[in-house]
Amino acid sequence: MNPQSVLPRELQLTAVMILVGFLGWVVHLIRSARLSLRDSLLWVLSTFAALLMTVFPQTLKWVAIHLSIEVPSNALFAAAIVYLAINLLSTTIAVSGAHTRVRRLTQECTLLRAELNELRAQVGNSERKPAP
Amino acid sequence: MRGLIIVPALNEAGNLPRVLSAIAALAPTWDVVVVDDGSTDATETVASQRGARVLRSVINLGIGAAVQTGYLWARDRKYDLAVQLDGDGQHDPAFIQALVEPIKRGQLDVVIGSRFLSEGGFRSTSVRRVGIRYLSWFLRFRCGAKVTDPTSGFRAVGRRALEFFADYYPTDYPEPEAIALAVRHGLRVGEVPVRMEERFSGKSSINVWRTVYYFLKVSLALLLLPTSSTGGLLQR
């Protein structure tokens, strides 16, 4: 089967270039430490999977047939949407987790400050007002 | 030289009494700090009852951040030596002397206690041993470090390494990556033989899938080592 019939050469080349460029940029961000590996693992893996699908368009043809998508190129865009949804959801989950931890940390600060004020009072710094 | 033993602990109320007693008996001149990484049991109480200082975090940050907290403490209080010793009873304080010897002599900055340099003791499952040998090779390939037990958390560091790790320490599965960072920063890393035991009680957090994920994740992390020698962002 001629892969050309699945995905037009221009589209395939463009998609591969974009994906390789994106992957390279993410790798650079990780190595220069503006992105942590743990948070970007899904980006790296899903981009790599997308790259494989684009380099071997037979996979797209398989998806197109089984989902009754008329034009296999549409399968590429459908896959792109799924890719974005997955990564966005994963990011939202990470943000939720961060919010929970921030809330917990704020509570801990509140409690520590109260303890500190109590200790100050005990140590006899009564002429000074508690910290603002 | 002033030394600090850093004991990271997550729900180790069952094991800590024995661990702390062993330290008191075998390394009485060392200060001990237990890093309670968000335990939900009586870890903090048990540790402070036995005279150890406790650094309690209300959030579970993971072994990397917990150990780094210990290094931050060590740097603030200007310790010359620091030893990482797990709170689950696998590490024997009797080996602390051997671990810090090369550092005291000025030969090494980081000394790792390897299970594989001598016979005896608990040497992990055969599956993990294969993975460990692979990591050992990969580490050597990536940064030239010759380490037979890169996953060992039983290690000693000197002043320079301690100050470095206080600023730059990996968060997930940190043991092998920390070695790579240290070597790239110009620190001298070596090993001495130690014996480890199976944990006294409680459950280890390791199973087959986690092991596979561990080795994949560490490989990726080693592949993507920072561009500069200072190790970048990793958990300031």
C-alpha cells in the first residue's frame, strides 16, 4: 500500500516537522530546567506517539477505516484533538493537585503564625504587638 | 567534623524506634534529623520521643524533596558531613564509619554504600538487580560514574556535595540522577561495600509495574540531563 495514498506528502512532512520541532523544544525546556520531566512526561510520550502515527500513516488509515472516517487525513486531525484533550486534562489535574497543596500550606502558615504569637507572648514580649 | 544523619520517613512509626536505637548505639556522636514527609501515623511523635529532631512536612513531597530538606537543614547548620539512612530499617548504622572514611581523608565528596561489592545481606529481587545493572551501565555511559549500586539510598556526603544537593536535587527516583548531577558538577563519587537488611515491618511501596515505570523514568531523566553543570531547576 502506498503511504502517499493515505496522507498527502506535504501534510505528512509538515506534521513531522512540527512534531519534531515541538518535541525538540520540550526536550530543551526540560534540559534547561524550565520544565520538569515529571510534569511534561505525558507531553513527551503523546508527542512521540503522534510522531510515530505520522511517520507510519498506515496507523491513521487503520483508525480511519474503523471509525468510518472518509478521508484518512481527517484521522490525523481527529488524533490531534484527542492529543490536546488528553494533555489539557492532565494539566488541569496537576493544577488541582497544586491548589490542594497550596491550600494546605496556607493553613500550615496560619497555624505556625498563631503558635509563634503564642510563644512570643509567653517569652514576655507583651509590650510588642503580634506580627501583622 | 560535625556530622548529621538524615532519616527520611513516611509512616515508619513501627520501624523508627529500632532504627533510632541502632543509631544511638552505633553512631552516638552524630546528630540525627528525621524528615517526616507527611506521615499519617505517629512517626513524628515516635521520633521526637526518642530525642531526634523532626522536620515535619504536612504534605508528602516524595523522597527526593524530603532528603533535600535534610540537606537544607545540614547546610544551614554548617555540618561537614551528612549521611542518608532510610527509616525502614534496611540500612545498618554500623557502616556509617566506613562510608565517611573516604570523605574525611579528602578523597571523595559522595560515598555510596553498595550492596554488590561484597557478599551477604539483602540484595533486592532478581528483577531489580537486572535493572540496577542496566542503570549502572547507563550511568557510566552518560556521565562516566562507576557505580555498582546507583539506587542505594545509603550514602554519605561531604560539605561541598551537601551544599550542592541543598540547591539541586532530583524529585522523582532521585538516587541515580543525583549521582549524575554530582559528577557533572565536578564532585568525586565512589562506593564502599555495605550490607542491607529487608525492612523490619510495614509495606514497601514497590511492585512490578512500579519497578518498570521506575527504570523507564530514570532512563529518560538520565537521557535528558541538564545542559549546564549546575543542574538547573531541579527543586531549589
